[in-house]
Amino acid sequence: MPVDAHNKLVMEHYGKQFGENGQWDTRNENNVITQDRAVRFVSMSFDDVDVGQYLIRHWPFRTIDGQTIATDYFGFNGQCCIEFGTPVYDWIITDLVHDPTSCTVKAQDLIIETSHQDLFNYNQDLVTLREIELLLEQHAHLFNKSS
């Protein structure tokens, strides 16, 4: 589908009856729901990357009466709005996966200093590159590659 820099996908559950005109779309026995008309969110992928695990945290279900529910079970009338950006992989990494509050790396930590004494000595560079490689392998699932 065509996408813009900012997009919105809306999943809506509507038409469920809660006693209107004597019709109930939920049955319960002894306060335990035995039958229900609802939609369960199973999975969702963007460019073969499963983003379903982020549903509850990032896109709560909002009922028509304004209640916000962090759930994958749409048992009320309402909607779940998923706003996403492109390029999709950038959006997944920066908006879904990356938790800015957990980042402890500062820009100065990423600088590799050299001097004339260690010119052409790449040992520390190789160590740093191996650390980056291990991080990429650890997060290979984000790129639909096995580690």
C-alpha cells in the first residue's frame, strides 16, 4: 500500500450489543464470561518484522466511551490506532524497539582516539567492531535474519 512519512492504521470493533433492544452479545454464567463477541489481536508484521508484541505498550484500545485499555482483546466497541512512519525499519528501530530511557551511551563514548604512537594498530578498532557485530547478531530478529 502507498505510505507517507506519517501513516495511521485504524482497527475498529463495532456493532457489539450490550442489552440494546434486549440483545446481548456476551453471555456469562456465575459472573464468568462463557461467550463473547470480540476480536483478539493475533499478530501484525511490517516488512516481515512482527510488531504484535508492541501493541499493548504503544497502541492501547480506546472504547467509544473514552476508556483506554492496554489489551490485545477488543471486547468493547472502539478502536486501536497504529501510527507508523517510513522507512518502516527506521520506525521499528527508533520508535518501537529503542527505549531512550535505557540508553547509557554518550556520544563521547563512541569516539575512538588514536595517536601517532598507535598508527596502523587496529587492535582496539577490531575489539570495538566485534562488540558492534555481537550487538547486531543479538538483534538480528529485527532484521528478519537468524543470528
